[in-house]
Amino acid sequence: MNTNKNLGIWLDHSSAFLIDMNPGVKMHAIRSEFDFDVQDTAIRKNENLMHNKRQQMQEAYYKEIGAAILKYDQVLLFGPTNARDELNNFLEKDSHYKDIKIDVEPADKMSDPDKYAFVEKHFEKK
């Protein structure tokens, strides 16, 4: 019987959907603060400012997701952009995540039931 605590995360650069695969499956979202309005305001002031603002907000977004990951043994990062790889690289630099098995897979945009099925299928193979 599988006693690992498993988490699937579908993400792009604007939002992450965390799918807790433990009894009483739960899904919740984390949203990046770097949205179109922030980008528009920053670019009007200075392109360099926009780039710095984006980096700071992206790091805060990844830290928030990382904090949620700490409660799990196995994590699947998947989604349609390279945000999944960026998050994985961010986590690899931090020793807090060394004992968590993290898999990374590409995936298209999906409905919530498709996300759940994708994560369920991934962890069934383990």
C-alpha cells in the first residue's frame, strides 16, 4: 500500500493548481502577483524595472509553491510552459527539498478533471 504523500502541480507563469492526492483529494490555486496590470505599469516606467519586478514576483510565486511542497514525499510538476522547469531548478538549489522526489513532465492546458486524472495516472505508475 502506498503511504507516500503525493502532490501534483499544474503550473504556468501566472497560476499553479496544487492537487493533493491523499485521502479527501483537494485542489487549490496559487496565483502569481505579476499580472498584465503590473507589467503594463512597470513597462511604462522602465523596461529594466519591469524585468526586475517580474523576477522578484516570480521568485515570490515559486517560494509560495515551494512552501506548500515541503509537506509531501513525491511531487509532480507539469504544465504547458517552462515554468515547471524553472520551479524545479529553483527547488534544486534549496536543500530543504533534497528528500522530496520531484518529477517534471510537459502537459497541455487542461480542465480540472484532466489535471486530476493526469496526476492520478502518474502516481499509479509509481
